[in-house]
Amino acid sequence: MHQSDAARTPCLVPSRAVGRVAAFRAVCDDPRMGEPASSPPRPPGVERVLALVRARLPDADPTALAAVVREILSAERARLTDGGAPAPVASLAGSAVARVLAFADAGAEGGPVPPRVVNATGVVLHTNLGRAPWPAAAIAAASAAASAYGYLELDEVTGRRGVRFRAAEEHLAALTGAEAGLVVANAAAALLLAVGLAGRRGAVVVSRGELVEIGGGVRIPEVVARAGARLVEVGTTNRTRAADFEPPLADGRARVVLRVHPSNFALTGFTETADLAEVAAMAHRHGALVVDDLGSGALLDTAAFGLAHEPTPSERLVAGSDVVVFSGDKLVGGPQAGLIVGRADLIARLRRDPLARAMRPDKAILAGVAATLGLYRAGRAVADVPVWRSIARTPDELRARAEAVAAAAGPHVRAVQVESAVGGGSLPGQTLPSAGVAVRAASASRLAAALRRAPVRVLARIEGDLLVCDLRTVEPEDDALLVRRLTLLSGL
């Protein structure tokens, strides 16, 4: 076909199709062809940001810096994808530098150490806040142990390997009247190790009223099973007598009687608990042992502070228990640890158990526990152990402080009488008369949230439409800080 013929040939393509073809050609001719219409901007390259970071931190390991920069750029890429504006390169480098410095400074805001909190809840052993603070002596001892070499397992006379640092265990024996003591990682570890005295596939007899959950979802039957022993239940939930223990002991089914103190709940009404001395005498007649889990394990008489009497390790040993286990960080008030006291031969067996090595605390914890127990032996527990200092505060003392805080904070704050709890699974239902301040705000929950997020966090409690700060768990030197916080946030 000649060109002239082609020119005279009529178009057979519909007009709408011609329009689509033209549009398609226009897109194909566009120099941006192949790029998404809304492609987000890209963050700068790793090397570009890393160069600025290296200049600020010349002594830091380059590999570690590169890893932090990649994290920063990954977050920036996600932000740009969400429609954010690109951040300057210098700003990204600054963020990377700040993160590296926070990693290096454990005390920096946002660093790995939990932020400091003023506990204004009135709960002395607040589990969510790490229970009670350590005594100053324990902090100093742990810091000294962690900051230098020490004779942890070396005999300074012979220069050879010796027994592991035993100061805490010597204090334990002296304070409880036990033949020997052992410190492990926590109370659950202490219980697991002690139950192991039943032997592989041995039986442990427990009252049904003491098959409790000890925290963190861990239950006594599970602890017994994990120790490789069999559980023999006796009695009923509400009533167990000494005679209930006789059958499994007499026929040799059980070699260990486990007594569990129901630290975190109280059973009332038609109840009966077997007398420990009677059960222990029966167990010993049949060649069995008594392991006693005291939970909190007070070393002072709680009744002297207006609370119900909490059995002490020394009382349980006198009553016939062969081994007693309890916590180091509840009513003892020191670092988290499991404390075991009892017969020397049984403590020696526990020390030789292969599990004991997996459960042993490090040198800093051992030093902190030893320093805490040393305060008890020196008669300084009430003055120097924070948990007992809080428990021992009198209502009159607390009322005077509350009135001073209320007067300084302003007319929206008033002094009130409140009740404090010991907490930490100790002394359930027991409270102490206390005093604090109450704030009536437009929103008590919003005020509480603002206090939780302040530079120095304050954790209070809400009662109705009031925000209440119980001063029993606030150190006197923090009263001024509490006044500043309440004054600044009074408009919420």
C-alpha cells in the first residue's frame, strides 16, 4: 500500500480506543515511567551518617556504631514510609550518638536501669517496684564486690582454692540458731533444692490446704514434680490434722514432709492446721525429714509492730523442722536470694547437689546479703533496713509529715488517714494505720498517669475520685519532691 493509499484508508479503531492509546503513549513518553507515583523519600546511607557519629565518638568500636546507625536508619525508613518528613543527617547522627551514650551510661534517662520511682502507694513490699530498696550497707558491699577482684573462692592463707564466700551463711546460722546455712538465687530455687532431699522418684507429703501458688504462676505440685519427686496429698483444703500425715509416713511412701506457709492468702472459718511439732515428731519416728517453706521469713517479731505474728525460721527449727527456706528480699529486706537453714548434714547435701551450682548467686549478691544480715546481728535492722524502717514509722510521725506536705502543696491537697499494706505476699489482710495526702483533681487517673511519667516518677493510688499518696513508703527526704510534683500538676 502506498502512503497515499494509507492516508485515504478510513480509521477502523473506535474513537474511545484512540483516546486510550494516546494516553498510554503519553505515559510511556513520560521520563518518570517505572517509578511509583508516591514513592517515599529515602533515608541517607549508613556511611554518611556513620561518618558524623565516628567523629563524635572516636574511641567507640566501629562495628557497634554501625549497628546503632542501622537501627536509627531503619526507624527513619519506617517513619518516611508513613509519610513523615525527612530528618536532617545531623539529627539522625545525633540520635545515634545519644543512643550509644545511653547504652554506656546505665544511669542515663531511658537507659537499661529501671527509672527511679517514689513509692507513694503505701505497699511496703511492692513486687512491681522490685519490692523494698536495699539497705545502704548492702548497696556499698555489693558495689565493692562488683568493682574489684576479691577472695571469693580463695584461701588467703594457703593461696589455693578455698570455700566460697561464707559470711552470709555464717550470719544465717547465728541469727536462726541453725547448724548451717546456704544462700541460693531466690526462694523458688531454695524450695526446689530442698524438695530434692526426697530423692529421685521419692515422695513428698503435703497438706491439701498448703498446695498454693507461690507467685509467677508457679505451684507447689509443679515444684515437687520438677524436683523429680512424687506428691502425696493429705487432709482437706480447710482442715488437716497431724494424724493425716501418718499413713504415707508409716508405710514408707514419703520420705519428706513439706510444710508451706500460705504467705499470700488467709483461710478463715471452719479450719484446722496440723501442729508442726507433732508432725515433725511423727516424721522423725518414721525416718522422714521436714522441709518448711516460710515464704517471707521474718527475722524480727512482726507482732511488735502491730501486725500478726509471722513465724520466724528459728521458731520453726525449734519446733522440729529439719530445713527451713525463705526469701532474702521480702521481710528480710535485702537482695533477692533464697535462704536455707537447718541441719548441717542436710545443708551439706544441698551444697553438693549439682543443681546448687546452677542456683548460686554471684559475688555482688552474696556481699549484699551478708551486709543485710550483718545489720540484724548488729541490732540495726529497724534503723537501717528500709523495709523495717517503713513498717516502724508511727501514725503520729506520718500525720505530721502529711500535714506539712499538704500545707506546702496548696489548697487542692489535704492530709488524710490511710491504711498501708506490707505486700510482697506477706501478712495477707494485715494493714498498718498510716497518713498521707489526697488530691481532688478534674481527673485522678490523668493526674496519676502524669505522676508516673514525670522525670522522677511518683506512683500513687486512686481511691474514688481522689489521688492518694501514702507517706509510709515515701522517705522523708522525698517529701519536698512530692510537694513540687503535686504543685506543678494541680491543674489536671
